[in-house]
Amino acid sequence: MTAETPPRETAPTPPPRGTLPVTAARRGAYLVTLVVLPFAALAAAVPVCWGRGLGARDAVLAAVMYAVSIFGITIGYHRLFTHRSFKCGRPLRAALAVAGGLALEGPVSLWAAEHRRHHKYADRPGDPHSPWRYGDGGAALLRGLLHAQVGWFFTAGRRSDRRHWAPDLLADPDVRRADACYPLTAAASFLLPAAAGGLWAGSWAGFWTALFWAGAVRYAVVHHVTWSVNSIAHTFGDRHFATRDRSSDVRWVAYLTFGEGWHNWHHAEPTCARHGVLPGQPDPSARLIGLFERFGWAHDVRWPDPGRVEAALLAPDDPRGG
């Protein structure tokens, strides 16, 4: 009689480098504020719009808050603070930090840390929100798309360590102030449009409808529009440049995100201030940076070099394109 061979012990998988554990309470907070509430706001918008419609006043306020929030993310959080695509003075840096905070996607240093880790491990183990995490097709890809869109906020047991990924931002006193004031900025994201609506209408009804449309619904739309870059623009679309990941160009995502959906070149040249570098790729965020430069508010802007763009283009028959 022979003894059974004991099962071979396997070493536990080490946690991704530069990450910290997330408590259950914080994961629950992420679930409520970043997953449940945006979906609830969008679901509530359907019967409200069907029943009484969206008035012009609330539409204007929502559009203004949407534009400020999106530009705050694309120009401020993303191109300035995360990738240092340009430099600017303290007043504009502060304004862009506040505008990004109005999008309600977290403090600037944490947002930058997560995004820098994404670039380091894009679509590979270690990427916080790759849609290819569970497989390449069918139900696995559908699960991955949901993970990249919103699921990773709740399911991820670890978040990026700002000390590892964003020490430059933690050393910046202006960024530390912006991080410390983030709760106030988040409150202002709802109260500013609500107060504007109440004053415009001269009634509490104007306050509450603006709070709903320009506050809650706008916040939900901004979230899902910007997060579609994580999911849609890493799964579908065209690839004109060779990268180590599956970043792609998706026109409708680019339109809604003011240029962020031209994602393929961004992963080829992350520090470039312009993402839409090919003909027919409008990039409003880059245009606004150009205006800042013209007015003397921005400098050392890293504009694309036409020679590098031309050299990086994939041939039409290259299987890496699409």
C-alpha cells in the first residue's frame, strides 16, 4: 500500500508592485458612489425626462458642468498632472485641479497614480482596468468590459500607492491642497449648479431640478463617458500605431471626451499634448491647450512631431492595425 502523494504547495501570487490594500469599508464606499449612484441617476433620468422633459435652463447648466468636468479631466488630471504634457502657472494649475475634481473621479494624486500604473501594465497583469482581464471573447470579454467600465472600483482589493506612482504630485504643495479640499470640491460639484439653477429660476424648484440634471445626471454621464476610454477604446476601434497594448481610436468616444478617444496615439506617445494627430481627428482638449499657450498661460507644450507620427504609422496591411 503506497501513501498518497501530498499536493504540491504553490507560492501565493505576490500583490502587484506599487499597490496598497483597500479596506472593505472603502470598497463599499466605491460601490455606492462610483457604481450604484451613477446608474441610479441615469435610471431616474428616463422617467423624469419622459414625464416632464428637460428644460432649457437645466440643459444649459448641465452642458456647462459637463464641459468643465470633462476638460478638467482631459486637460487637468490627465495631460497636465499625470503626463506633464505642458507646464503652466499656479492659477491655471489650481483651476484645472478644481475642474477635474468637479468630475468626482477622486483626488488628483490618486487619479494620476492609477493612470500611471495603467500605462505601465496596459492590458497586462497589473493593469487596474483592462477589459481583457478575463479572456478574449464571449462572456469573458463582456465581463472584462464591465470590469473596465465600473467593476474594478469595487472588485479590486488593492489601489495604486501614490507614494510609488505619484511622488512628484505628493511633493507639490498645490496638489496636496487640492487633495485635501477634494471633499469640498465634490460638494461644490452638486451645489454650484443647484444654486445657479435656483437663482436663475428664482425658486426652490429651479434649485432641485438643476441639482438633479446638472448635478446627479451630469455626474453619472461624465463618469461613464470618461470610463468608456478604459473599456471601449481598449477593445474596439482602429489602430494606426504599434503599441504593446490594445489601445485604439473610437470616434464617438473621442467626440464625447473632447479628444481622449483618440487613444492609440496616446499610448504610443503618452506625454504628447495632442491625442488626435491624424487628419479627421478633432481634439478640443489640445485646441484649448493651444489657446492657453497663445495667451501665455501655458508653456513647454509637448506637441506631436510630424516626423515621429509618420514614422510610427502602421502600414495598411499590417495585421497589428485595424
